[in-house]
Amino acid sequence: MHLTQLNCECLLHLFSFLDKDSRKSLSLTCRRLREVFLDPRLWSLLHFSSPCQLRRDNYVLGASLRFLTIFWYSSRVQQVCNIEDWLKSSLQKTICSKHERLVSTFLAHVCYMCPNLLSLTLSGCAHITDQDVIAVLKSCRRLRCLRLENCVRITDCVLEGVVAHGTSLEEVQVDFCRNVTQAGLQLVREKRPDVQLGAEMSAGMIPDSLPDERLEIRRTLQKVLQFS
């Protein structure tokens, strides 16, 4: 029996063992396998290990997507992307400009095309904003699990969005997000006690502050030292 003589369910099962690139390559061999590749049922789970993978045409976004993960473990995240914009050199800004909108644009597509998403994990996505995540909460009303790790632009606004729009959320994690505060975490605990909340290191880290804010803090400290 030739591979293409198998029924659709068998082909979908075989495709499920392949990574995205292998699925794409196999789909280019004939029309029958191309149809299997485009079948939304094949794409209930998507995992990306860097934002650059979002540019590839080797996956399908659709209403069948349930679990989405974008991990980016790279020295670039720590040395470039995690730095406050006002401290970045021209070279660092140039590097960021090539990818800073990738994840945000992708999440915008998810909002329109994946209303049945159940779980979203974003790790090391330094350029995503509160509004990117809140847009997902508003569009994907069945979302049960939200995990954010080392996303430096995320603030208490996301936690306010969890309270306002995350009606189906059961678990929320905001680990190593330095601009999340105890006040934001307490809001979720009070308003949504049913949500399992985790925040490793987040509220204990030094938050970002604008240069003028740092100057005011320094002046205040100097006055305190003078009169103490």
C-alpha cells in the first residue's frame, strides 16, 4: 500500500510524530499530503524555541490550536533585549529592531484565528507588552493557563487584565517579570481567589524606572542622608 492510500486519520497520526519542518517538507511531495498538512486538526499544539521561527511557513494557525508556547533562551535576551530602551546603544537598538514586533504581530494573529486557545506560555519574550497579552485574554475567552517568564515589559496592567478579562483562567504565572509588583499580585489574590497564582522572584526584583525618576530617588536619598 502506498502512503497516500491511507485514510486521513492515519495520515494525521503519522504527521503528528514529525516536527514542523518535516511536516512541511512531506507536504510538498503531493497534493494529498498537502491537504493533510493544512488540516487544522494537526495543529492543536505549537511550540517555538525562538521568535525567528515565527517567520517560517511551516505551521498552520487555526481554531484547533489549544496550546501555544514561545520560548527564547538566548544570551541576546539577557544582553540586549532585557535592557531598558533608554540604556541601549545604537547597535543594541538595531539588533532589537529586527525582531521586536515579531511576537506581538504573531499574538495579534492568534487573537483573530485561535479563539479556542487553552494555554499560552511566553518565556524570554522581552518585547511583548501588556496590551499584547490583554488582547489575547479578551479574544481567547477559554484560556485556562497563562504563563509569563522573563518578560520585562509586563507590568501590573496584565494582572488587572487577568481580573477583568480572564474569566476562564485557572492558573497564572508571572515569573522573573521585574515590573510586576506585590500590589498587582495582591489584586489578583483578592479579586480572583480561584486562580492559582505564581510569581517566582517577580515582585522582589528591581523594577525599571525612567532616568528622571532615578534622579529624583537619588536626590531624596541624599537629603535623607544629610539630615539623618
